[in-house]
Amino acid sequence: MRIVRFAHPAGMSFGVLDGDGQVAQIEGHPFGQISFTGQRFAAADVRLLSPILPSKVVCVGKNYADHVKEMNTGEAPAEPLIFLKPSTSVIGPGDAIRIPPGSTNVHHEVELAVVIGARGARQVSPEQAMASVFGYTIGNDVTERDMQRSDGQWTRAKGFDSFCPLGPWIETDLAGVGKDPADLAVTCTVDGELRQSGRTSQLLFSVATIISHISQVMTLLPGDVVLTGTPAGVGPIRPGQRVECSIEGLGTLTSTVAGADPTSTAGTR
Amino acid sequence: MRIVRFAHPAGMSFGVLDGDGQVAQIEGHPFGQISFTGQRFAAADVRLLSPILPSKVVCVGKNYADHVKEMNTGEAPAEPLIFLKPSTSVIGPGDAIRIPPGSTNVHHEVELAVVIGARGARQVSPEQAMASVFGYTIGNDVTERDMQRSDGQWTRAKGFDSFCPLGPWIETDLAGVGKDPADLAVTCTVDGELRQSGRTSQLLFSVATIISHISQVMTLLPGDVVLTGTPAGVGPIRPGQRVECSIEGLGTLTSTVAGADPTSTAGTR
């Protein structure tokens, strides 16, 4: 099932995207038993939002050997190296990645994104971990490479508003569409030029291992998102460009790239 | 005004803690115009919770010169060094800090905590930043020192469930009680022994500078918490101990210390 979140004239809803390009509206949230409102929209008439608003986005660094090599910052870690992106960095399909003022080194990083289901995940073993998965979507772990190097901590470099495109939908049954999450093609193009191309079979730590590892540290709540690392080929993007992240069975997550948004809360009430 | 959040037989509420030890229940949340339900509870009869459930906790590292020195990991940074603690790390007054299995090097770090108000903070200057402050409370940036060193990224070391005690209340008018947030005594004792003692006047980057800096990166939402760094004297805590973090005008945040909580979500529905 393809779960989307979308804006319509009366507000925002979750929905199920059908093969015929229709969105069937869901009552409330999609975790647990789904009930439909009976309302249907043509997908072309609604705006898709990030398919989930996670309480946290937990990421794994250095999880493809060829990316570890291109970064040239040491060996692959002995266990998953985790970091956080703030929930305020999440944007949806079609939204703009905003380049911070003065920055010239913002990189794309396409990643398989795991969405945690109703039971959450706390202290689960790798064998138990997959029962905590709700589904899969595409993430882009946008990173300001100069700040990543200079700060040491990656929070600023990866935490800017708009630095976590997610979408376009959550597939809850990859097996049902003949795909194995452990062996999916993962690509990123910029203005049509292929930049990244890998397979999730190259993950140094598997989805189950990652979820188990994180769950020993922090409780993963329903809707939380785990980004599983990026293959080689990361590189800069600049305003005016178009970034397309694709994963087999999960569609294409398109982002535009724009200059900084100077909107300030100062003076507001 | 001292804003608390508390558990009572009918659920959880925000309230105002009076000088006479009574909690006046608030309708909804305390951001914006406060309205009271008329219900009052004796503070002794209710359980205080973390005074806020932040969407994110943004922290500043190396913000007291004497702590930078004791850590012996290089100079103080040229601008605020930010990192995140997950919302799942937050616990309330009296709750137990849980030591991860096998760990022997979990440290206390008392910090002045800033709670962001109704307008949030995005792209604000240092001059504008204080208008985004709702109030102040006490935070303990609990840290597993061995993992902090070995991981490089601080997310795991600082992100365990229970590693962010907050409370006991949010003071929204420090000036009204004759205190200046820029010059408050900050202490931490373990089993009554003084471990940390500093003043917020020693902050390398002021509250206004920190909020402005963060707001250029990520939008701070109402209720988000900013931890401003810890003075020297950090050190290990172990199960059975009692940690008391005190800040002038903000009371004392007490935590017990206990072994790991092995509760797992595996097998739950």
C-alpha cells in the first residue's frame, strides 16, 4: 500500500495512493487499522506533503563502503554511527531545498528511509526489529559539506530547515510489489545527470541491525524515520537545479533547489 | 510565574506553582494567554513531570572556558557548537537516569535551559532573540563519556532515554524574582557532594547569541528547549546515587540514578 499525506481544500490528511492515480482519504493516521472516509481525490489535484511528520529522524553515517572511501575521513565504523536531523528539516516532494546564505557546498545524499510503525522500537534484537517497520520511503540527507568538516559535530551541517526531503509515499508492502528492501536500486540525478547509483544490498549494516542498534539507545516512536546511509557520488547542488532521488519500488522524490528563505519570526506575535 | 506540568488522577495538565505550594491548573498549554480551570492541587499530592515536552532539544557544547579546559579536546569554538538530544531522552523531576548496560562512565552536566515561546525563533538577530524566550528551567545534559570519545558524533553518548532531565518548573519572569539570566549560580551535587559550580556570567556565548545562531539554521518551535552548556566539574554517576542540579531562581532538579531499564517493545501489539 502506498501511504501519502496531502493537502486538500479542507486541510491535511493521510491517504492511500491507488494504481489509478487516485488518493483515498484515511480517517486519522495510518498506523494500525486503516479506515477510509470515502473521499477520493485525483492525485494531480492535491499537493503531496512529506508522507510523515516524524518526531525524530535518526540517520546512519558511513554505511556504504564506496561512500566511506570517497569521503576520505577514515575507516567504516565497527558499529552503526548514528546522528540526528531535527524534525524541522523535513520537507515534502516538490519542495525546495534552501541553500544557506554564502554556502557553496551543499550536497545531495539519497537514502533508503525506514518509517517506524505503531509498536515503536525499544530494546529490540535484529531478529525482532523488522516487526517495528511500518514501511519505506525515500530520504535525502542534504548536507553542507564545509560545515560538516569544520564543526566536527554534524548537527548544523545536516540540520538546516529543508535539509530532509522525504517522500513521495510510504510503501508498506515492498514484498507485495515484488521488491526486497535488502536489494533495491538507489539513484540520485541532478538536472538529469546521474550522480549516485547504488543498491541497498551494499549497506554495511542492514536495516534490522540499524534499528536494533538505535533501539538500544533511544526509543523509536511510531512515525519516526531512520535514514540508512548514502552510496558514493555525493556532490554539490545549487539554486535552480532539480534533484531526483529514486529507489526501486518507492518512486522518485523530486526537490527543487533555491536560495535562502529569509523569513524571520522577529516582530511576529 | 512558575509553570509546571503534572500528572493528576484525571490526566496531565500544565499548571502554575504558587508560593504557597499549590498548583493552579491551566486550560490547555501555557503559551499565549493563560486561562485557569479553577482546579487547584497541593503540589505534594501531584507528580511533577518535565515542565515541557519539546519537539527538539538543541544543545551548545564547550560553552564554559573551565569545562573546555577540563575536557582537554581542543580550544573553545569560534561560534556556538550545536548538537541535538532526542525528545525521547527527556525525563522529569525525580525520575531516574538509567545507566546503559556495561557503562561505567555516565556524567552529569548541569545547564541553564531556555524554553522557546509562542512565536518560535527563525532567523532572529541576537537583539531580537530574547523576545523568543518563554522562560528558563534546569537541564542535565547527561553524557556517556566513553561513547562520546569513541563515536566522534555525540548523538549516542547524549541520546539515551532518560539522558535529559528537565525541571522542576519554567520561570517565565526571572527579573520579577530579582534574578538576571545572565548571572545565575549553577551547581550540581551528587549525594550531597558539590561537583559543579559556575555562573551563567561565564557563558562564552550568551543566551541571545546562541538562540540567534541556532535560528539561522533551524526553526525553533514553541516549547523547544535550548541547553546552554555546562561549567567544569563533570564526573561519573552510578546507580543508587542522587543528582541535584540547582540554578538560582529556578529551584533544584533532582534525579535518581538506576540501572538499565530492559523493557522491550518486542512482542507488543
